[in-house]
Amino acid sequence: VVSTQSTGKMLSSQIVFILFFSLIFCCESQIIKNAERNIHITSHIVRQSIQIELDVVIEQFIFLLTENFEDKTSFIKFYNENTTELSFKKEKNYFYVQLNSNILLVQIVLNHVVFPFPKEIDQRSPHFAKYFDSHYLFSKYKILSQETKVKLPTTRVESYSRLAPSILNGDLIKYGPYHDIEPFKSSDLSIHFQTTIPFNELLSFRREIEISLWSGNLAFEDHFELLNSGAKIIGEFSRFDHQTSGSTASIQNFVVLLPKNTKDIYYRDDIGNISTSRISFNEESEFLNLELAPRYPLLGGWKAKFLTGFNLALNNFLFVFGNEYILNTTLLPIIPETSINNIQFSVLLPETAKVTSFVYAGKNIDYNLSNKFSYLDLSPRQYITINLNKTISDIPQFIQVKFIFSFSNLLREPTILVVSFFSIFIFATFIRKINISINNN
């Protein structure tokens, strides 16, 4: 009997062992039939679109980023062949995508992966930059065939890595197709090219929003610290040369897209109002183009601080459910081709309102809570602040602030005004009744 029990246990162990390694073998046998990667380096912000075709339909696909790109990824989304967005979980540089298909589309936006080279130039010299990547798609699966196309901002290419087959045609470099690429294989790709586009980088951006339920207004004030992070200009700056022949990749203006119903727009810096701004309506995007020109052109390494402000109707952003209020708005204005290092977003709630949650990117996040007084306040308001870093501002990013507020408290400010004016009137009447004249009697 003992022998029979021992034999049964051994058989059970062998079956579990075989099933375990069968699962591993099944997962490892998945291969990428074809991969196409398009890289757009039309500015210092790099956009990659990747199409992956698998040999079989799978439920979960593991997508990898190289460690160099892990902390430089501002945006990543996954779609199936019907362009339906897919859910995923992230662990370091591993993305576990719920696929249920054999086609995966990936959209990636990268920051700080294009570097000025040389790092210092004079005012008249052309501006060059370098981009580093891998010839192969970084993957844990074997790739049977892969092709990469790189779009550049100009046709002047000083050098590029030449892993055959590769060809340069104008401003487009084509790599591949490469065949039978083993998992985790890498090969250094580098491109040295000329660019005439300035490197717009916001060292810091601070947005302050004030909610006024009494006036039905949503007031915005955005603070910018703008840097041209291209090659630093050495030597003296010549205004004459700049006006006659221009300067290398300098920031002449700065475009911010605002909602079409924006009103009361202003543009200032520490000195005062800046008159060099222009507003136009973009019929294609249905946004207002706020074109801001700094007081001086921003050459490589130069920066400027300024702020803009505007008002919007509150009823387009605030939703009411009894005593619960939900504010839906954007984290950032839309600023084309601009990277942002540090973001501070603040909301000043109405007096007596209490925040319940702060949602960003579909998740509840932690926030800092403080108090602040505003006009006609008897008690301090709640002031909510969050801090984020490393993103881009030409992709809308939404936030949601939930708070509770009693509608009866809306009468506080009108009551204060009525009582104040009535008190002044009574006091003035009382003063007029007092005889303060001096006579002989």
C-alpha cells in the first residue's frame, strides 16, 4: 500500500511538472510575425507608432520599453486593430496589455531623447541634434520580420548608423526589414541631423483655478517658465544680425490653444502687461490661438517667465448632484511641441466647500490641502494643490475635483453686501441727525 501511495505521489508530481513547463513553453513559443515602427523626430519631442502582428491570438501581450526610455515616456497608449483603446498594467518598463487579438497598435511620445550636438554654438551657426535608439524593437518575443522608418525635420543629415539594409531618402531613413530577431536583442541606432525648430521646454508650469459659484465664473491663471533647451549660444548677441538673417532655432513666439468661449485674456510678466500678443480663431480645431511673443527672442539656453489669465463660463465645467459638485477641466492648456518638467495645479474652492476626491488619469491621487482667503470671505477656503512632472501639453489631460457644498451658503456674500450697505446707510443717517455746529448759545 505504501508503495502504491508513493507511486501515485510521484505520478502527480510528474504531471504538475509537465503541465508547468508546458505552460512556460507555450508562452515562450509566442512570436511576433511582423513589426513596423515609425519614428517622427520633427521636433525635440519624439513620437513613435508601432504596429505588431502576432502569429496567434493571445489574451495578454507584454510590451517592453528600454530602460533609457522608461522615465522619458510622456504618453503611451495601446489599441487593437479596430483602434479600440486597451487596458494595461505597468511594472517598471513592463506593460501588460489585455489584447485578445493578434494585432497591437502602440502610440508613444518621448521627452528628452533628442540632444543638441554640439552643445554650444554661436548665433549664426546651424543647429544640429542627435537621437539615440535601437535598430530593433525591444521585445521579450522573437521577431520574424521588422522594419523601422525615421522621419527627420530636415534633409540635412550629418551621419546615421548603417545597419544593413538601411537607406536615406531625403528626410526619411528606412531600416530593415530585419529577420529572426532574438528576444531582448539590441543594436545601437544614432542619427545626427540639422534642425531649425526650437526646443520649447517649460521648466515649470503653474495653473491656478478659482471657482465662483455666485458669479458662475471659472478663473484661470497660468504661470510659465519657458526655456529654449537647444544648443547654448556663446559670444555676444547681435540684434542687427537677428533682424536681418535670423538666429538659429530661436523661440520667436509661443502658441497656446484656448477654448473658443474664452474671455478676458491677459498676458503679463514681472514688469507689467506685454502688448506683443495676438488672438485668432482656428476653424479646424475650433480653438482660440493665443500667440505670445516674449519681450526678446529666446536663443539656446535663454529663458523667460510670464503669465496668462482668462475666464470661462462655469456651467460648461461644473456638474451638480444635490450637494455634490464635480469640476471637470484640463490639467494643462494645449501648447504644441512643448515639453514640461514640473507641473503645479491648484484649485480654490468656494467658501465652506469641502473636497472629497481628486481624480487624474482616471485614478484618485493624493493632494495637498491648505487654506486661503479671497474677496468677501468670512472663513478661509480650501486650496487644493497637486504636483506632477515630465509630460507634454499637446495631448489633453483631464482632472476631476469632487466637493460638497450647501446651496444655502450662496447667500452668504449677497447677505454680507446688503448688511454692509444698509449699515453704512443707517450710520450716515445717524451722523446727519447729530448737531455738531458751534454757536453763541
